[in-house]
Amino acid sequence: MNGEAASPGWPQVVRAKLLQQRMKEAKILAVGAGGIGCELLKTLALSGFENVQVVDMDTIETSNLNRQFLFRKRHVGQSKAKVAAEAVQRFRPSCKINAMQANIKEPQYNVGWFKGFDLVLNGLDNLDARRHVNRLCLAAEVPLVESGTAAYLGQVTVHIKGTYECFECQPKATPKTYPVCTIRNTPDKPIHCIVWAKDLLFQRLFGRADVVSDLDEAAEKAEGETEGDAAAAAEQEASFFVRQTGESSFAYADRVFHRVFCFDIERVISMKDLWKTRKPPVPLRLDELRHAAAGAASTNGIHKSSSSQQATADLSACRLLGIRDSHAAWSTAQSAQVFLMATQLFLDLRSDEVGAAVFDKDDALAVEFVAAASNLRSTCYSISPLSLFDIKGMAGNIVHAIATTNAIVSGLIVAEAIKLLAGMPENCRATHLRSSVHTGRSGRERIIGPSMLEPPNPNCPVCGTAQLSLEIDTHKTTFKELLDRVVRRKLAVAQPTIQYDGFMYEEGPDLDEDEVADYAKFLGRPLHTLPAGGIKDSSVVEVSDQAQKLELSIIVTHQEEWDEEKDPEAFSLGGKLPVASADAPAEDSSVAGLSSLTGANDDDEGIEEVFEEPAFEARPNLTSKRKRSDEEQSPIEKRLKAANNLGEDCEVID
Amino acid sequence: MVLGVAKSRLAAERSNWRKDRPFGFVAKPANNPNGEVDLFTWHCKIPGPSGSIWEGGLYPLDLKFTENYPTMPPECYFPQHFYHPNVYPAGKVCLSILDPSKAWKPGLSVKQVLMGVQELLKSPNHGDPAQQQAWEDFDLNPNEYDRKIKAQAQKYQAS
């Protein structure tokens, strides 16, 4: 760091032989082989990485081909991970890429598996998987480079346990949802009508009807005096949307149209209170619309020709109606035609799906139905109709992806990965790719802006919790033994709450008798037989104390053989214990709390000792491997400040 | 794995609930006969406000949370066809503090949600009709409304 020839700074270090060797040997996990993934694998291989594991559960679709450049038309339907790995190896045979078509959330990808990697690089497309990988990387103490792109915007960040924020230290924006009241009665934006058409109407007509509930208005005709009557009325309501025996698809489509765009609208208009401050909707009359659409092909005629169509996969009402421009909003009459046609096509030619269909943005007919229905509803409520293209994007939550953004972001990921391998985590940056040019401090114009990474949020519910490791025989040890010997005696927990996914155990004087009795049933059971999979090898168990402020998680390792001489307790607890602060003692529980604390102090391996001597280094191995003497003396904050000057140069990745 | 934001918060909510439980209420994560617990579904019971036509009933309410809690509120469900102007036929409660575009705040506790629903029982919101029958009765036929509420209180009588 001090400009010595032996240890060049960033980015000069990239030319160092030692680092190049390390890049060759480093085991890299790339999660995702899609938009970012393809670019990332290419950049990794061409940068000199030779040992890459890629995991992606998806198969290649035609719509991927414009930007996921490792794939060709002939690959459609094949595994993204496998095809991408083959493509890269063809131009870089020295790079070993091991591909797996699987969901990264599957249990075989556990903490132990993650520990086998030096770095994890994310190219994911959903929050759920990102959270999961974040938690595994924290548990395995492997640095994670996280990335994301949306149109022209892109972002790369680095998460290192104990040094920088984890993915969940700051709350993430979640997909917007809309209140049911607005969707059902008082929409005022196109998206409200799209959600109604997709989640309520499409689902009611073609999907699993039992999933929909909120489309049903109260049974207005039933006198509703007893539960039974109301139930019957609701059933009658639901059965309206069931096609009757002998009813033609044409008659059915007609009936549904009248119901949802005329009858239901009139009913909502009758709720006068709703329209005191809003403009009431206007019902649509199908006969008037038919009249306006005179000249368009008759519904019956098209129906005949459509039955000769073979491929149900690319059925399209628009094509049959001769509507070609997907970027222009339809007239109300056109929307009505598309609505009727799409409904009929679904019933006649995709009848086997009715009752189980799921909306899919790549299903042309489903998108047409939703577009037509939402535009008709928009018309009722005086909301401007949208084009098929726009509605497809909104209904499918599509963000248009740009190959260049993915390529730039992948370059940034690899740059951060190299810094980590070089043992320079202090040079890592969070990097944002902006959609327009921005003038930096130096006066230079740029679209890539690096910023300093934040330290972990001490209150983060994911990485802010202390972590211990426990080796124990999960077959022989009972739950009661775990509670008594580890949780109470070693950890001094007074009123333990023990949790893992699908399991909860509580103690305390506030519990009801039946709750206590229910929980007592767990006590005699061996750990691996507890509910929801039990406590077994690589389980993560959350322990908290209802009587004190103490929360920690324990990573369990199954260990059968114990030397009675050396380990008479037949378990081993490692890790840094937080100081249990009794700042929130429950008034009524002090007796129980005190007694167990006293018990802990009797133990010859008193807890104080554990408090003071962390059994493992909180900083990742990669850092400590390259530790130099100056590093030992100065805190990371100081070094980060020193590295600040380099910050502006971070974007130089060529 | 480690519980994550939503589940950690729910674990904290349960812990806080145990420390400060309002009289007559019940709130607990659901468990099945095998002892498996679903932190995202809570079975709760709400006592009818005393001094109101709801008094004497102990009304079952399910809270359904998602991974997006507490950014997004839980959904609250009474039994199907529960009689109340702001409860949908499927039982879902329509209430401003349960609406992310209205009064929901991530800081609201389970206790505050349940107290809010209890308040809604005796003070329906006229501007948010969720079922036709109760809404119309409440508006046009108050005697009939009172009679049905009392019959419902009888049905869900606290044992």
C-alpha cells in the first residue's frame, strides 16, 4: 500500500504475476447465467479466471437471444447454465466452467458448499434469491459481489461479513401492490385496471377459481340472514363464471362481458357514497359497441377459421382480427372484439387449461385478454387506454433489459472480484451506473459513479446477530439436553425461544397451560427428529431470551465421536459471544433468570472467558491471508480513508 | 437459514406480544399437528369491544404476512362471510392501517393492528364498502344491522 514495488496499489496490482496466478486458481461461484450472467462468464474467462461454477435453473427462451449473446436460436429450451458454459469454453478452453441447472435455494447448496468458494458473484433477477445467497454467504463467510441492472441503470456492491453492509442491512424497495378496494371499486390509473384484469378476471375465468376471492361482491340478492344463505349466495356468485352445459363460447363471452362491464359497473354506481368525490364510472353496452365495430369481421366467421388453427401456443386474437400495431391503443370497439375473441379462443382451443391457467407475459392470448379487459374497464372509469405493448410490460412487470448495461456491470463485478482476490477489500466500492452523464468532483464527466461501502448496520436482523458454531451429536442429544447443557448453562439464557424455519419453542410464565404442554412434547425428542426437518448438520438455529436482550444464531455441525476424556460434555461451542445485556428484564421472570445465570458462573469454563476471546476471526480469510504489518496496527476505517483518493480511479477497468 | 428481515421482525413481534398482551386477545403463529410452525400465519382472537353490540364475542382473525413484511402490511381475515361492512365476503378486512398506500407504517406492531381491527368492529368505515349486505343494512336498516351483529356475537361467544 505504501508504493513498494512488492505491493502495488489498485489498479496496478492487476499486472502482478502473483495475483494472476491467484485468479487462475480462485474458485468462483457465479449465480445466474442470464443477462448479467452471460456477460459475466465471458468477462471472467477473458480476465484469466479458470475455475468457475455456474448455477441457473432457467432454460433459454427466444426473448433472451437479443442480449444473452452466448445463446443461439437452436439452444431454445436448453439449460442456460450448461449452454453458457459450453459457449465460453469454446473460446477459452483453459477456463473450467462447471454448470448446474438448479435452483440456488435447493438444500444441497448449503453453508458447507458455499464455503468451498473464494468468491460468490451474483447475476440474479429476483429479491428472494438475492436474500438467500446473501444469508448463505454470511454464514459461510465468503465475500459476495452483488449486481443488478434495469434498463440504463446498473449497480454493483460488495458484501463482506463484519466489514461492509450485507445485502439486507438496508430495507429494499418491494414490488408495488395495490389495495383491493381501489382495484375492485375505484380504479384511477391504468395499472389498477391491469391488475384487476390479470389477477381477478383472468384468474376467475381461466385460472383456479378458488384462488380468487375478492372479485366476488357480496351476494346482493340473498337475504343473507344466516351463514348458510350467505355461503350459498357466494357460491352462486362464483358459479356465474362457470360455463353452463351446452352454452357456446360465443354466448359465454357475451354473458361475461355484460356482467363485468355493465352489470357490475351499474352495481358499483349504486354505492352512492363512493362517488361523492369521484366521477362515477359508465357501463359499456355490447350491442352499441358491436354496432360501432361494423365492418370488422364477424365474430362467428372468425370463430370458424380459428378452429382449423393447429398450434395453440401462438394463438392470437389480434392476428385473427387483423389488428397488427401493438404500439397503438385500441378503440373501445376493438377492445371489445379482442375481449370476446380471446375468451372464445381460450374456451374452444385451450379448453384443457381452463380452470388451471396461470397468467404468463409470454402467452400472447393471455396478454391480449388482459389488455382488452383492462382497456374496457379503463374506458368505464374514464382512464386512458394503453397499447398492447405497454400493457404487456406492466402486466408482466417487464423492465426492458439492455445488453450494454449488463456488459458494463459485469466488468465492474469482475473488477471488484479482482480487488477481493488481491486482498484489497478496502479498495472495493459500490458502483452505480447512471442513465445520464454526471460531473464528478474532479470535474470530469462520467456515467459510472463509485461510492464508499458502508460498514454493517449493527441492527441488521440478518448480519447483526452474533453467530456461534456448535458441534454436537444430533442423533443422540435430546432437545432438553440442548436446552439445559448448551442454551441455559453455556449461554446463560433464562427463558429461551428457539427457532428455525418451521419450528418455534418458547418458555416463560406468560404462556398458557396448553402452550406449555404443547412445547413440552418436544423436550424428549432427539434433535434430528424435531419438526420441520429437525436440527441436523448445517442447521441454523436462532436462540433468543424472552427475559433478557440476547439474540444469536447457532450453526450446527453433526459430530458423533467424542472423546470422553477431552470433551466430557460431548459438544463443542465456538464463536464470539455477545455480552448479554439485561437491560430489558421481564419483571416476573427474574427468579428463573438469576438461577440459570448462577449456574453458568459455576461452570469452570466461565462465560466471561468466552466473551473476551473470540474463537474465530470476524474478517474474511481472504483479508487475513494478505495481511501486512501496517494493517495490523491501523483500523480499517483509517485505511479506507487512505484509500479514498483511489476512489475516483476505480472506474478505470480497462 | 438465518431468519431474515420479515421472520426476525415476526419473532420480535411475538416476543413483544408476550411481554405486553392486551386483555382478552390471543395472537400466535400457526402450527400444525406435527408441531411445524408457520411464522407467516398467525391465528388471533379479538374480543368484541365492551359496551358495544359486539360484546361477548371472541372473533377469530388470521393474519397473513409475506417476506415483504414489514414494508408491506399483513392481510387480516375473519372467517368467510363474516358480517361487517368493511369485511369482504372472503373475510378480508379493509382498513386504512392495513393499506400500504394509506396509513400502513412498517413500525406498526401486531398489537396495534389487532387493536385497530377491534376498533373497526364497532366503528365501521362508511366510505369503504366491502360487502353489499352489511353495508346496506348499516346504512338503511340499523335495527336489522344490530340484530345480525348480536346474533354473530352469540355465534362467536367467548367460552
